[in-house]
Amino acid sequence: MTGAPLAAAVAAPVNLNGPGHYVGWGIFHFSVANVVMVAVIVLALIAALLLPFPKGRDRG
Amino acid sequence: MTEQLVRTRPTGGWTGSLRRGMERNLPPAKLLPDEQPSYVASWIYVFGVLTLTALLVVVGSGIVLSVRGPDWWHTSAVGHYFNSVHLWSVELLMVFMSVHLIGKFFMAAWRGRRALTWITGAVSFIACATTALTGYLIQQNFDAQWISTQAKDGLNAIGVGAYFNVMDFGQMMLWHVALFPIVVALVVLLHILLVRRRGVVPPIARAGAAGDRS
């Protein structure tokens, strides 16, 4: 898969070719892209706190 | 040799006092440690290094873009690639730095005489965000036009629009590639040196055990 088909396959999950999408809560308005980034940051923070850290080799 | 330095009467001049200050505060073992306390074995402590790594990729890809110029990054496949690397490394930089900032906030990372470390970290966050803003302004696309026309109202409202004019492409370009990178580099360097000097902040529960005074 090369060229246009590859680009179409990669672009399919997130189609950015159009007006932006927004969500609102009262006087607050957020773009969906910003909401996704905030969610990613929160998930990364929770994962960093909960996931076990691999143990390194003991250097004696 | 060390005894000689201690016994020798301190000489005048800023070079001598700077050298003595560096020897006292940043000995090689602190500057390049090969061991860390056991509490550092946690993913939350990784995000500082991830932030630095992303910053290095940002700087590296930015140097390539500035050497080849906009005609190259807008029209060639390799130019598009480096343009994308520059953009997405900035996105990762801000994500990593946000997690680092939130994690350190809830650790109260200013404990143990680390106030200046915390302050330089906060300033470097603001410096990186401002540098990123100027980068988005010089994309030469509709996104850049939208951001500049939105940002100008806020900046005019706080009275800095005449000095920091987001509608002035030339000023934003030069601040992005010349002025702000110097500020970011200096503040981040100071932040790293302070982290090395005071050590990584222990978790609150371990603070007493690690001999850390809050």
C-alpha cells in the first residue's frame, strides 16, 4: 500500500479535512482535539502512578 | 589537589568565585550520577526525561527546518516529514511536560529547599508554551491565521499587543527561531542544574525517611 491509499488509510481514523468539532458546557467551549489531549494527559498521569515499574538488574 | 584548593587563599575575580561555587554545589558525582534513590523507580519520575528528550527532537528538527527553509518544508516529501516531526514532537513535549508538572505539583516538589527548581520549571513551561504559540503562528496556513486573529484580542487586552504583535509574521518568525529558543535553553539548563544540585524530590510519605525537610 503506497501513496494515496496509504494516506487515506492513515487519515481515516481522524478526518481533519473539514470544520472543527466543539463541545460546550455552559460558558465553556472546547475543541474536541483539546478535550482529547487533556484526556490523554490525565490517562498518562493515572497510568504513570498505577503501572509497576520494571525492575532493573542488580549491579551488586 | 582538593586539599590544595581548600588551603589556597581564595583569589579575587568572578571566574574564581564561579569555579569555587560550581565545585561546591555541582561536584561531578552530583552532576552525572550513576545511581538514584529507590523511590525514583516509578513511571511518574520518567516524564522529566521524556520532556527533555522531546525537547531535543524539537530543537533538532527545528534546526533542519531553519537550514532548509519554507520552500523545502512546504513542497518536498522529506520537508513535510521534518515539518511533521517538529509539530508532533512539540505536541509530545507539552503532554510530557504537563504530566511532569501535575505529578510534581501533587508531590509538592518545592520541598527540601527546591523552591527555585519549582519556579524555573514553571517558567520553562510558560517559555515553551509561548514558543509553541509563535510556532503555530508561522505555519503559513489557515490555522496560523485563525490563531493569530484570536490571540491578538487577548494580548491587546493585557496591553502587550504593540510589543508582541501576533499579526506580524516577521516578528513571530524571528522570536520563534532566535529569541525564545535561547530563553527556553537557559531556563531548562538552570532547571536541570538545580535538580542535580538538590536531587530528585522524594515522595511525601518517604520525605522523613529520606532526611528531607519540608
